[in-house]
Amino acid sequence: MISARTSTESASKDRSAFRRCFYPDVSAREWNDWRWQLRNRIRDLEGLERIFPLTDDERAAVLRRQGALPVGFTPYYASLISRDDPADPIRKTMIPVQAEFVRSSGEMDDPLGEDPRSPVPGLVHTYPDKVLFLVTDFCATYCRYCTRSRLVGAGEYLPDRALWEQALAYIREHREVRDVLLSGGDPLILSDERLEWLLARLHEIPHVEFLRIGTKIPAVMPQRITAGLVKMLKKYHPLFFSIHFTHPAELTPETARACARLADAGIPLGSQTVLLAGVNDHPAVMKALMLGLLKMRVKPYYLHQCDAVAGSAHFRTPISTGKDIIRSLHGFTTGYAVPTYMLDAPGGGGKVPLSPDYIEGREGDTVLVRNHEGSKYRYVDGGENV
Ligand code: SF4
């Protein structure tokens, strides 16, 4: 069963009506101010129950939740969630349930083994030429399946520059680093001034060839993508964005405007989507998301197998589900809409592509392949092994 809404339905959602109903004293101007959105995030039982009739399971989970990965999401994102349907796909990613407290076999607090690969606080040296710079633990919304649930939201710190200087010094000393991915937390939580301070210092390091920002903000708080922000960002090319999208319901006119602003500033946009049970694990939902992203000039980049972070079993699908989704896309729609399906190998093994296999075997110098429709073809290949 498809428990997910389509992008068309989400686009018809009336954010103004939501605002007038639940925030009657808030003007459209305030609502469209990202700082208002951030200050007024829904963060506790009272805030949730003011809008959502919670299930017993949700209420118990909210009361039990402590420490990192707090509950938190913007009023804007709340307006995309069904009030009456606990199976609403975005709701599942934002409002905890008690399954979150169950640690299943193979699950870890640090599933990607990032902590041992952190030479200085806030920096993970992931590949020989790439570092991950965790610039804050602060997010606009806290996703219940977050790989960094051990860290995010713990103190909602905006690090002082002395801490960032340690990471910058490491990058300056390591001339093999060509790619710096700013993540966290969400780097776009930083003010324009703080973010520019960081980008300017990274940009002046000669061996850093390009910068990336990993963010969920265009989907959950698109008001943050202001004209002033993009004017600043475009000074630091080549700068890429990896945007975390989950479901076609996120593809609102507000998010389209945010992506258009970024794309118009010459920033290449790629999407990252985590495959989540009961949220987006259906071919029709994933196709709507990927095609909708393309229309917003966001290239579907990665579909991630959900990491085995503690308490995530209720979100994880078998790998066969992801392969079936990729099969449902490949050959049936434009190749631009097909992301690469990827598993982050537990413990720091890096990314492993999980492509469906279309090669059936080999006969001498001939390779047998099966296409997306199931038809077999023979290809004379020069190599000995495939
Ligand atoms: S926005 Fe990213 S870092 Fe923040 S909670 Fe969600 S997945 Fe984790």
C-alpha cells in the first residue's frame, strides 16, 4: 500500500491556512523569516499536542526522549504533516515512536565509524582527498533515523572560531585534501557572516579544489535561502550543494523557489535520500520525488540504504527493496532521475554501490545481459572477465 502523498497533493497544502489556524498572531512576514521558523520550532510534548493528536506510542516516546537527537522541527515543516494520520510519511521521520529506543542486532551509535577517523574535533578524514567538516551539531529538524544521532542536537552549539581553527589548520597541513564537505548538523543554521567566515578561509587554501555543503534546509526551512545568502555563497565557487530530501511532499512552491535561487547562483544541486520503510520505499513515491527534484534543477545523486544506527530497525528496508526501486526507474524514465543506490559500509568501510545486476553471464567472448524489460541480449566483449 502506498502510505505516501504525492507531490501534487502536497503542493496544494495551504500553508497560510495552517498558519492562521495554529499561529493566528503571526504575520506572513514573520512566518517567512527563517529566524522566526528556527526560534519557534516544535520541540516538546506541549508544542506537538497543540497541533497533532498524538498516539499513545508517540506521546510515550516524546516523554522518554533525552539527550542527543531531541525532537524538533519547524512550523513550516509541520504544515506538511497530516494531523490525523500517524502513518504520514514525514510525520514518521519527525515524531518519535518507542521503537527508537530498541537496539537491534548490528546497530551502532556510530555506524560509519566516524569517531576513530576524527583527527581533530569536528573533522572526519573520510577519503584520502576528502574531509567532512562538522561545523555545528544544530539542525532545523531532527530526523529520527539520523546517522549522527549520537551527536546532533546534544547542545545545539555554534562552535567558537578557535574550534574551527583546529579543523582549518588540519586542512591547511594536509595538501591531499581537495574536497571539503561542510555538514553537521546543518551548516545553513549558521548566520551568513559565520558561514562566510568559514567559506572564505577554506576557499583561500590552494589545494582545496571545491567545497560542498550538505544540508536539509531547502526542504525543511526554505525561508533560509535568502537573496543575501546566495549572493554571499556565489563568491565561493566551485561550491556544490547536497540536499537531503525524503519525500515528494517536500517539493512545495517554497522549496522550488529556494532551489531556483541556489541554481540561479550557479550552485550545482544534488539530492541525497535515505530509503525509509513506510516513508519512501515504494517505486511510485521515489519516482515522484526524483522527477520532482529534476524539475527543481536538483540532480538525484544518492539513494542511501538506511545506516544501522541504534534504534533505526523500524526504518530499515531490505537491500532488495532498494534494488527493486532502482530497477523500477532505470529504463522506465530519464536516466537523470536515477540516483546511485549506496550502502555506507559499517565501521568506516566507505560507500559501496548496490546496483541491480543486469549481467546474466558469459559465453566465451560474449556477455549475456538482461535489459530493464527482462529481454536477453548478447554483447561481444573484448575482455576476458566481466
Ligand atoms: S538534518 Fe541531517 S544531520 Fe540533522 S538530524 Fe536530519 S539527517 Fe541528521
